[in-house]
Amino acid sequence: MKILVVCQYFWPENFRINDLVLGLKEKGLEIVVFTGKPNYPTGKFYKGYSMLGKSKEIWNGITIHRTPLITRGSGRGLRLFLNYLSFALIGSIKAFFLKVDADVILVYQQSPITAALPAFIFRNKTRARIYLYIQDLWPESIEATTSLKNKIVLKFLYRLCDWIYKSADTILIQSKAFRSYLVSRKVNPDRIIYLPNSTESFYKRELQTNEISHFFSAKTNIVFAGNIGEAQSFDTLIAAAKIVKVTGNDINWVIIGDGRRRRELEQLVKEMGIDDVFKFIGAFKPEMMPFFFAYADALLISLKKDFIFSLTIPSKLQSYMACGKPIIGSLDGEGQLIINGADCGLASAAEDASGLAKNVIAFMNTSSRERSRMGNNAFRYFNMEFDRKKLLGKLENIFKNESF
């Protein structure tokens, strides 16, 4: 079976689609990827890439076709809009002339949904079915994370999204809650299949290593890993850290990652006098995360209070669970339901700083036995619901139109 994967972001950019593609190849499927020139998250082309250079390459036996695009720059405003638009338009033109054979077209739809447009050009040429794998619900997700309020633009985006959702042959959803939302947008429920994300195989329980021990303390270590942006509601985390410190509790908050709000938040932490306990230590290779998690007493996950985020399962949740650590959540909806249902930690409502602080203090006072129980529950739930091998097999069966 020949699978054409269409996605705006791909290796050497660090996204979960990289592992999904490798997993499909491991199953003996022939994979070709159509993507953009790598520039995330720096907003500049990676070394060795440019607007017009290196349009085709091979990675782990997988052919990659790259279309020119305008880099995302700072990831804000007009520049981000042009980045999205350029992949959709230039990519569609390139798709028209590019000769690719495919039995299945898999669109890995993160932001933006416009990245799906070249796939419809490929479908007209190959007659292959389009499987739209939705990671973010558009355009609500961009409304929630940007200042976009223009009614004309939003109306256009809603109509475009509706057309894409209705035009895809099959829609795969990473959260069960996406189903009712898509049905409300007039998508036929018979075309919707729940397929949660798994995580890379290197996410597993690891032993502590002295190389990174200096980032942690003898206090209770609460670790966050991931993007530092609008969606993660860092103002809530910082406010909670202030409450915890004022009440005299020793908690060490370790923030791993980078993002467009990092510099602003580092300044805020200094102004609030908690920079001694709330530390931004920068980004590291994903393969290093399990070693950082080994030092964590609990792993932290957070989202803004927004209806669209309440429908989402944050992708880091699977990575956390695979490493068998207790989870402290500050989020609504599906993510909170999973933490509570798995009995693997403590969860409070999104943007509830006092509730988060209360849970952090309560966790600090739990026994090592209770923490071990929570971590084991997280690991057990991951193996039941998010196991990589099981989900890859389910996706292959979907492609082959077998029972699932």
C-alpha cells in the first residue's frame, strides 16, 4: 500500500507526525511525504534549506517532497498568515505538477487546516481517498490563541473549514469530544473515526542521570515540558507558584521548552519574586525528556480556559503517561477526564490558580507509596488506551477498510 502524507511540518522539525510516519513504514507500508521547508519554531529556514533549494530528499528510506513557503518569522500576525497561505497556495501549485502515486492520502492536520488544500489536488490526480487526521479544531483554535477578531476573515475561515471537513473522505479524530463538534458542523458521523495519539517509543521509564541533576533540587520537583505559548496558560502556573511560595511550601517548578512567550514570562517571574523556584531551563531534544521526567515528582499539564481546548487531548499527556509519573493538570474537559478516570494524579479547572496551588500542596504532602500508585496507574492507562503498536495497527486496518 502506498501512502502519501501531507503535512506542513515534518522532520527535521519535531512533531509527532515524524514518529507516525516511521511507524507506518515499520509495518511495511510505502510512504511519501509532502511538506514545507523546515522553519519551526525559529521562523528561519534550517541550515541547508532555502526558499528554492532542496525540494526532494530521502530520510530513513522515506521520500520527502518539499514545497517553498514564506517562513513564519516571529510566529505572529501577518507573517504567520503568509506562512500558512504560502504553503497552501504554492503547495497546491506544486502538487498539480508533481508526479506521485498513492492509494491513500493522509493529511496530518495541525494548525493550520489550510495545509490540507494540496491534498485535494493530489486526490484529483490519484483518485486516492483522503483521511484527514484532526489534531486541532479550526478556526476556533486560532481564535483562542491569537488576536484575530476580524469578522470577515473568520467567516471565510469557517466556510473554508466546513468545506474541508465535508470534502475529506474520512475524518480521524484524536479526541472523542471532537465528534459532537464536527457533527454540529454538519459532518456525517459515519465518516468520523476516533484514533487517539500515541507517543514516540523513546517515551518510557528511565533512570536518573547525573548529567542533568543540577536542574533539580531536594524539594518536590514539578516539571512542565512543551511549548511556552498562549494555549498553555502560563499566567495560571506562575500565579499558582506564587501562592505556593507565599504559603511557605518548598516546590521547585522546572519548565522545559521554548516558545514565543518565554522571554515575557521570565520577566514576569522575576517581577513576582519567584525566579528562585520557577525556572525556565530551555529546550532539549525530545529523546532527553524521559531522563528529565525521571527527576520529576509530578508532571504538569495546562491549557487555557476555552471551549475548544476542553475538547482536546493535549499530546503531551500520552508522553507523560508513558513515563509512568503522577500528573498534575490545570485544564478542563477531555484532559481532566482522563487524569481523573485513570486515577493518576490531581486535576483542577483551567485558569484556576488557587485550585492548582491547592493540588500542588496536597501532592507535596502525599506519601511516596501514593505517588508510585499514581504513576503506575498512568502507565497502565497508557498501555490500555494509547499503546503505539495497537494504534498503528488500527490505522493500517482503517486504510485497508478492514474491521476496527
